Amino acid sequence: MKKFLSLIIILSLMIVSYAKPKNVIVIMGDGMGYNHVLLSELLCQANNLEIATKNFQVASLVRNDTLDNVVTDSGAAATAFFCGEKTKLQYVGMDKEQKSLDSLGRILKREGYKVGLITNTRYYDATPAGIYAHAHRRDTEKITKDLVSSNFMDFFVAGGFEKLGVNPFTMKPKKDSELKKINENGYKVYGNNYELLFDSNQERFMAFVAPGDKNFENELITGELPFIDVVEKTVEKIKDDQPLFMFVEAGRIDDASHINNTEAVKSELLMFQKIVNYLTKEFNPEETLFIIFADHETGGLSIFSSTVDGSDITIKWNHTDHTGTYVPFLTYGNSKDIFPKQMHLENVKDVLLKTLEVE
């Protein structure tokens, strides 16, 4: 009898260990190369913070080249990740012939997942647009139109209300505000710092928490929410028993790297670590697949020297734009070993869908 019970327990554990993940949570550091990741860990040591990325493994050596260049941009990289197809520079949610592609978010919504995205950049930035838009990355009008008409996301949190008809002084919607259309489409709408602007009898929502990009974490204005607070407020609103696909972009790492702003990039990398730490504690890793990746590296960041405890770091910048390099792709939790040891960003979608048993 004891042997029989032991066998049942072992089989049960095997079933649990091989069950597909209930949740998929992706944390992307825009412009975050491997040296950025190392710098974020050294900064945690220097600030006596937990190094959240130490729970992760390097899952794959990942390329991100486009059809027309070895060095990608955020639009083509977002298209590769969300839509599973390598495309041309500047294309968002479109193939090389500019035909619309189906995103991972739309597919998983049809399969019953709660789907959403959180970013500290503008909603019309290339990465967040990759989940819902089909446009040239500089076509803000088309990207806005695609967002307003999109009807599949359960939550969407970004900056950029300046483009949606909000008075910059009162922070209230104008009469012709696009936010009204979003509300009419069945969404609660929140504005600056998560202030409710339009209510709805439905639970899904969109929040536009800053006029443009959120400020760098070391340059927040009075009353501005740190990005971790935005993430926590969002998770409090969405967490339930429904399967979840959530994409969180730490997008301002890229902006700080473009201008070689060392103090800003340090503050953004620390925030990235705080967000990873929060999410990996808030969601059970036994039923959640966590993915950390970058769309590309920006700035050619090099760590020139550092004390072991990270208290005295010297870094060098070699560029002000994107560079051609393999990008970080780290995993943790349920199904962390599903990815091939070498792949392109365009392969992620198919591997995920196969693992989630989605046709």
C-alpha cells in the first residue's frame, strides 16, 4: 500500500512538473544588452537589493537581425517577437509586403487568456505598438487608430496621452478626445498617475499615465509614480484565476542608452530588477513561465572596471545607436527549458504556442 501511494505521489509530481504554464509573463528591457544586465546586477549589489535575475537561466543564444539589416530596430524586433516573422526595418506588425500579421496577444486572447501590456514609454512607441498595430513605426496616426479600434486587450498601460486629446494643464480629456472612443469601445480609461477619467461596467481598462514617456526614474517630477508603482497598481487590478499573458516593457533603458546618460540608465536598470523581483514573487513560478529578453542592444555599453561589490563602477559608451549583437533571453519557472539553444526572435511565438497547446 505504501509503495502504491508513493507511486501515486511521484506520478502526480511528474504531471505537475510537465503541465503547461498557466501564465506567461514577459519582461523586456528595450536596448538592454548582456552588459546592461550585468550592470543591473552590480547595481543591486551596491544598493543591497536582491538580484532578481539570478533566478533565471540563459535559455537561448538569440539573434534579432531583420530582412534588410543585421542591426534591428524596435519595430522589426517587436514584429519578430509578437508576430513570429522576420520583417524589414521600421515595420510594425507587418510582413515584408506590408501585410498585417496576427500577434501573439490576439491569438492567446482567442484562446481564453487575459492579455495585456505595461510600458513606461508612449503607447505609439514601436514595442508596445507591436502587439496591436500594423503600421510604419513613424506613422503615429495609423498606430493611434489601431489602438483605438483594438478590442482584444484586457489591459493596456502606457504613456502618451498628449496624442489622445488630453489638456496638458488640467490633465482632463478634451471634447474630441480619442479616450472617449476607447471608453465607448468598452474600456475603463485612466489618465495621469492612474486617475480614473472614464468609467465602464466592464473590467478591462486602458491607462495612459504620463503625457509622453515616463520620466527617467532618477528624474521623476513631484507626484509622478515610479514605474514599479504603476506595475503594482496594474497587477492588483488584473490578478485572478484566468490564464494570463502579460508583457512588461522597461522601455526607457533604451532612451537613456541612446543619449549615453549613465545615471539615467543606472536608475532604469535598478527599476528593471525591482520589477522582475516583484513579478516573480507575485506570480507562482510553478504555474508561470517568466521570460526576460531584449529587442536589441543600444549604446555599445562596456563595463570598464568595477569593484566586486559594485560600489565603484566605470562604464564606457561606444555608440549612440543600436548595435548588432546577440540579445539576452532568460527564462525561469514552468517550462523554462522549452526554447532551442540558438534561435531568432521570430521563433519565440511558435515555441510558446506549441508549449501552450495552441494550434
